[in-house]
Amino acid sequence: MLHTLGGLRTTRHTDIDEQVAMFLHIIAHNVKNQVMIGRFQRSGETISKIVTRVCNAVKRLHPHLLKKPEPNCLGALDGTHIKCLVPLKDKPKYRTRKNDIATNVLGVCSQDMQFIYVLPGWEGSAADGRVLRDALLRPHGLKVPRPDVGYTNGEGFLAPYRCQRYHLNDWRAGHQPTTPKEFFNMRHSSTRNVIERCFCILKARWGILRDNSYYPVDLKNKIIMACCLLHNYIRKEMTIDPIENRFEVDEGTGDVDGGDDDHITYVGVSTEWTTFRNNLAQTMFDS
């Protein structure tokens, strides 16, 4: 697949299998070039070129590896921060509320935890809603047919109610929702938990996403996309994902073509969708 669809080629010194093995070892264990030089007996320059070459080949597979959304339902959407290496002058923009230097990654996944859409590259200080708007306005961006408390409840998006109990831990120890809004938030949190688990599995699988890597932010963003695509490939090919059962996700706090009338290109407060959410919450609570 990497050869026929991704355009990866054998070089004078390394065949395709070795290039892929080196790339997978780096992203799985987040090792320095110096370690790879000793392990694979290749120069640092060769290893750096291989990382870029294989990463670009994997990215070319995105039409084949990104999951297609279900009709009338895009999936679960959320953002996550992934640490990155940026120039000193850019650090204030990439500094998160936890004081990490990171990029804000928007992800949408299906119920079987395969990525439908991924947008890496935004600064860590960027608000989730701002990243979402950018995703909707890109020429080949997120397409939502005619979200997390960080997103607006608007056309195509159902966000939880603010100032109400939300996270799954709030409903443990026998606590039950007492209002339609609380019941809606409980169901919403349970559904949204799939994207949090998806991100957790992604980071557990690829060590390069768990800590600062040794690559500049532009290449790191490409590596993030490649990791998401490889995650999908593994989920498709393996009946049981061994990473999935290694940990429990913390359920407490959680951390378009322009002008296409068939897709949303702006997220704003929608009275129609607010009414739809209220009616849906009341119906679920009554039943």
C-alpha cells in the first residue's frame, strides 16, 4: 500500500521494509536519531530523510484510511493537546493552560474509534471553537451534514448544557439525573467518551505523541496525522486491539469546500438547534 498508493520507493541504501521499520520504531518509542544510528547503522541524515519520506507516504493514504462517516451523523468531536518543539519566539502562542508547549489537535471519530477527520497544527493557546471554525472553512476541511462544552450548540452540533452536571464520574455512587438537562448531559458524556478513548489509545500506541519529540513542529504535525492514519489501519486489520484493554480512560474531567450549501461552514448559536436539543432532552428524560 505504501508503495503502490503512497509512492514510497526503495533507495540506493534502504529498501521499503527497512524504511518503514525505522519510521515505526521512532514514532512508537520516540527515540533520538543517535539511538537509531547505533541500532540501524545508518547516518543521522539518512534517518531524518527516511522519517520525512515515510511520513509523507503515509499521509498520501488518507483517502483510503480515514473512515467515512455514517449518513446524517458525523461522529464524536473533541480536541487534545500534543507536545511539540517550536522556536522560542512562538512559545507564548503554543503554551497551554497547563503551561505545556503543545499543538491543539481537533479529531472526529466513529463509534468504533476510527478517525474520520484530524486537524493538527493549531497553537496550544487556541480555543476549541476557533479550531473548529477553521476546520469548517478549509477547502477540504470538515464537512458536517445539513459538541464538548468548548463548542457552540449550533447547526449540526449538539453541545451539552452548561452549568449542569456533565462528566460520567458525576453519575456514579447511585446519583441519577433529576432534570432533562442533566439526563441529556449524562447521555452526551457517555457518547462523547469514545473520542477521549480514541485519543488515549492513539497516545498509548505512539510514544512520539506522549512527550516532546525531536522534530520541528511542521514535521510533528505531519507525524500526528500519520499516527492517526496508522491507528485506523490497525483498528481495521485487527479484530482485537491489544492497546485498548491496557488502561481505563479517565471519565472525570476529560481534557469543506467553500460555499457548499450542503455543508456547514460556520458555527453559531442556532435557535432551531437549541429548541431541537431541548425537545430531545425532554423526550429522553420522559421515556
